[in-house]
Amino acid sequence: MKIYTGTGDEGQTGLANGSRVSKDHRRVELYGTSDELNSCIGLALSLLQTEVSRHSQSDAYVSVEEQIHTLQSLLFELGAELAGFPTEEGSILASDIQDIEQWIDGMNEHLPEMKQFILPGGQPSSAQFHVCRTVCRRLERLLVAANRNNQESGEANILGHTGMVWINRLSDYLFVLARYCQKLSGREDIPWKSRMQRPSRKRS
């Protein structure tokens, strides 16, 4: 398979429905952001694999790895839908939402109750999953804007309700997973401290 074709050299690309559009088209931005999220998740998983191998948490890692690979596969299917590939019921099903919610609940059972905001960071995998969460939120914002624009012009939504709910749950999952990575690495969350809680600093 030839990687370069030259067909995009003038700033256009082909959608899954066969049409040619500019590379700054709304759909290209959407499936490009989905691809970015998928790549970020892959990096986070590779970091977690290295960390877990040092702390003998292989069983917990295998469970997370299976979940992540499922989510990455769904992101591929979502990207195809965002690129205009026709689907009868959408790339995301209600059962996919239920799976994420079960995974969130399962991880939360092993985490201490969160009584304050936490800082993004910690172990490399935890920090990277926080990055994933923010990319996921950006994708959600782009989708909300795209759906609203389509509604205003009388067109169908680019992504239906089930897909939108799944994206929202995915960001929740990535947040909880970032915390779970800290636990797997034997670390605690980094609590946010307001200005009043931080040690006073002398001003020069």
C-alpha cells in the first residue's frame, strides 16, 4: 500500500462518503481530533505498562489494557462516522456507554473518595491520561458546535445522542483512570490547594 498519493498536496482530502473537501473542513477537524485522542491514549497506555511492570500489578494492567484497546477500536469507528461513512445505527451503541460506566464504577471501588480538586500530573501515565481527558473534552466541544451548526442549517447532526453521551463518559473514564494509574503506581492524588492554603510568599 502506497502511503503518499499526492492527492492532498493542494490542501484537499477525501471524506468517507467520497466527496472532496478542504483540510480545514469541519468533519476533517472532528475526525482528526478523534485520531489525536486515540494516539494520546496509546501513549498513556505504553507509559502505564512500563510503570506497572515495576510494581507487580500485571493483573490490573491487563484489565485496563483490554478496556483501552476496546475504546481505541471504537474511536476508529467513530472517526469513520465523523468522516462521513454511512452507518444505520451509528458507530456507538448504548451498550458501549454501559461498558464505560461499569469500568468507571469498577475503578472507583479501589479509589479513595475525592473530597477536593486534584492537579493534573503525577506518574507519567496519570499525567498523560489527564492530557487525554482534555483532548476528549475538546472533541466534545467541537461536536456540540458542529451539531448546532447543522441544526441551524436544517441538516442532520454529525453525531447522534448516543455517540455524544459516549464521548462525555469517555472523558469521565479517562479522569478516573488517571487517578487509578496513581494508585497502581503506589502514589496518591496531588490535591489542589487554593491560594489561602499555600504557604505565603514574600513579594520582592
